[in-house]
Amino acid sequence: MTTAARNFEAGLQRPEDAQLFSRAELEKIRADFPILQQKVHGKPLVYFDNAATSQKPRAVIDAIVRYYETTNANIHRGVHFLSERATEQHDAARRTVQKFLNARSANEIIFVRGTTEAINLVAQSYGRANVGPGDEVLITGMEHHSDIVPWQLLCDDKGAKLCVGPIDDNGELLIGEFADLLSPRTKLVAVTHVSNALGTVNPVRKIIELAHERNVPVLVDGAQAAPHMKVDVQELDCDFYAFSGHKVYGPTGIGVLYGKAALLNAMPPYQGGGDMIASVTFQKSTYNKVPYKFEAGTPDIAGAIGLDAALRYVSDIGIDRIGAHEHDLLEYATTAISQIPSLQIVGSASEKAGVLSFVLENVHPHDIGTILDQEGVAIRTGHHCSQPVMRRFNIPATARASFAIYNTREEIDALARGIEKVREVFA
Amino acid sequence: MSDLRDLYQEVILEHSKAPRNFHDLADASHKAEGFNPLCGDQFTVYLRVDGDAIRDISFQGAGCAISKASASMMTQIVKGKSREEAKKLFERFHKLVTGEEPPKNGEDLGKLAVFAGVSEYPARVKCATLAWHTLQAALEGQAEAVLPDEE
């Protein structure tokens, strides 16, 4: 299969269709991110921990400041000017997310704290209502802890079984084995779109097709996908899609759960409180319609407005161009660091997005991280909240560089020089 | 590079490459496991305690250079000491790596003084103390070391 065909299968835009940033465009983008202008330990900051959280452009920081300086009020209940304006901006943010994911309706967009809360919401609401003793939830061997533990909690509670589709030595899902694990007892499939530890892009379209043939709904963990590729929930036909605002240049504390309206309407509430009810008496309460049914309490209004600004920033530049840029960096980095003796890249799937995990012979990733930090290069070291993945590859941890819109090839050269320094120290 | 060498002293690198007492102890009277969930470092410390005296000590496991060297040098200095002396040594070592109390001349920290550089790297303090926490747990008869939240 060609790369283009595979991308289509995976539900991706084809990065080769998009034009790479010119030097001037990249400089302009970098200037949008105030934090990048600083030095760390006397060296220019090279920020390669984007899979953990991305930096924020001025547009996002300004939107949050503007909200608190000119608009701050609680939403929905106020009849006063500020409350109406805050409500309008919060609603507008929901419509921006709808457009970003190409959802049918803004009512299918639920604001949550992040991907983790989105998955917990589905596990505790949809899961508790639909998963019973002896039933099964199917995930993959490359999930983040946040797409494992919520299902374990549910399965422990219900006497259900958590099944895990295995991955191969390249870090790719074994799709045949995965299909075989779909059983008449499977009540839900939850898969990551892109692995945070390996960078693998999962064939989510294929997975959804397979599951739907058996009438099993699918949740896609999009935390590592939404910042890098066009996500079209209608084209994917996923039932739930979750992502975090802070990984896509927005603020922390805000994230999104997309759910198909029919499923959301049938699901019981997740948390009780203000805003999620239609009427309350001490005998009985009736619940508000979606999405409000799932948004108890005062939401992160400023966060939603910040996320709105972030998604508009991304869309203005073009997510396919961002993806193409990161793809270029990944290829450049893979070539550059695989020439370093005693370095081994972990995760060599044919489709990868923005993540480069590696280990050095006889040097623990923690020591790599400390020495690179002295060079101004910020990477992640550890198990990346994916301990089962580490176990699969029989390693305690990896060093991980992950790329974003503002990274450059020169920064990758700095990474490679830093790794050489690590090897000098440990020679 | 000079500041990095403060952390990665030759002695530390040497111990991390060739850790001493790096094996299990068939006749261990005490044993405990230490695990740092943040980074995945994992060590088991074995002890043969006779009355009050630590007659033998060894360790096994995986971790970064700092944690491994710290475990290795800990086994060397603790062997033959009393429980109380080991406890005091950990307290002193803890103050050293957190920067609370720099090494003093004529003090009985021995080679452990090379870990003074850790105090400049707050994220690495837990690496240096993991084996010591595990030793303490073993001496107290616990199977697992509990790492403090703040260190």
C-alpha cells in the first residue's frame, strides 16, 4: 500500500500534499510563541516535550487575558451584559470545536478537563449503563494509562473483562489479532489514534469498521492526534473522540469529548450539579439536554475561550501544513539520530506522527534528559504513562523528543549534538 | 560541561557502570523493594542483619546512573555498620543531596560526598535517595519502600 493510501486508511490528510513552511513563515510562527524567546542554562530553549504539553501562542494568551479583563462573568444564568457576552463566547468556542472535528452538531461537543476526564466520562456513564458481568472492553497494547485505568475501574466494578490487542516489534497494532478479540461480549472498543510513547498512527478507520460490523461503539483517544492531523469525526464514523486543549496550543484544564448525539442522549449523567439539570426537587431531578447534561458546575470558561483561539490559530495556518512540517522534522530527526552509535529508536511503525522515542546503550534515559537539559534541550524521559508499552519492549523507560509547529531542523541538530555530549560523559 | 561533571563525578559514573554488591543475598534476613513510579527505577535491597549489626548487604534492579551509583556506594559504606549508624548516615546523606547541609571537612560521609552535586538538580534527588529509602524499609521489616512526596 502506498503512503498516501495508508494515510487515507488511517483517516489522515496526506502530508505530501501540503506545502512545507518557508523559513520566513517558520520564523513568524516562532515569534508567535513568547516562551520560545528565552534561554535555559544559557542556551536557547529547544522545546521537544510537545507530546506532554505544547507551548501557547500569543493569540491564546491574549484571548484569556482579554476574557478576564473585559468579559468575566458566569454563563447561562445571568441576564446582565457580561454574562450574556461570556455565554456567547463560550458557545462560540463550542462551535469552533465542532468545526475543528467536523461534528454534525455543536451539541455533540462536551467540554471536559482533558482527554483523561473525557475517557472517564464515557467509562462511568456509557460504560456503567452498558457493560455488565462477563462483558468485555477491548483496547490496544499501546494505550496511555488514561485509556487503560478508567476501563479497569469499570471492569472491576462490573465483573467485566479488559481485553488487549497486541502490538508487534515495530509498535504497530496486529489488526488480525485485534479483530479476533472482538467477541459477542465486546461492549466497547477504546483505541488511541496516535501512540504517545511510540508515535504509531493506528488504522482507526479500519478498527471502527471492524467494530461497527459487530455493532460495537468505538472511542478514539485523540490526545496525540488532534494537534497533528485533520480529524473528521463524521468521516471516521467514531462514536466518541477525546482530545486535550493543552496539547493543541490551548490552555491546560480544558478538553473535549465528542460523542454521537444518539449515544449522548441515551447516556446517564456523569456528575451532578448546577447547569446539568432542568429541574430539581428533593424527590427527583430531571436532566438538562446535551451537552449541558454532562457539564455540571461552572465550566472552565476562560479555558474554552483559550481553546477557541488555539484551534483558530491552528486552522488559520492549516493543520495539514502543520502535519507536513512535523513529518519533515520526524524524518530529518530519524535520519540524524539513527546515525548515532549505540542509539536505538523505539517505535518504527510505517505511519508515525511527531514522536521520536529512543534509548542509548548503557545510559539511562533519565541521565540523557538531565544532560540534554543542560544544553537547553527539553525532552521527556521515563515511561510516558505507558508502562505496558515499556514492558512490551523490555525497557524501563525511553527518552522522547516530540515535535510541534514551531520546531526547526536546527533544533534537531542541537538535539543530536546533545546526545553526542551524553555519550562523551558516559564514554 | 564543568557543571555536569559536578553531578556526574567519575566515581559516580564508575559505580553506575560496575556496581558493587550487585546480586541477591541467599541468606538475607531482610529485604525490601523500592520503586519510583515517576521514572520506573526499581531496586531490591537485601540485608543480613545479626542482632544490631548489618553483616552483609546487596542490591539488584534497574535505574539511572545516579540511583545505581548511590545504591552501590550505599552498600559499601553501610556494610558492617549498626542499624543506628545506617539510619544516621541516611539522614546526613539526605541533607547532603537536598542541599540542606553541604559536606564538611573531617566528616564521616566518606565517598558519599561526591553526591553533593545532586543538590543542584532537584529532579534527581529521588534518584539518589531511592536505595536509601529501600534500605530503611528493609530494616523496618517492610516489603516496600514508601517514597515521600516531597524530597
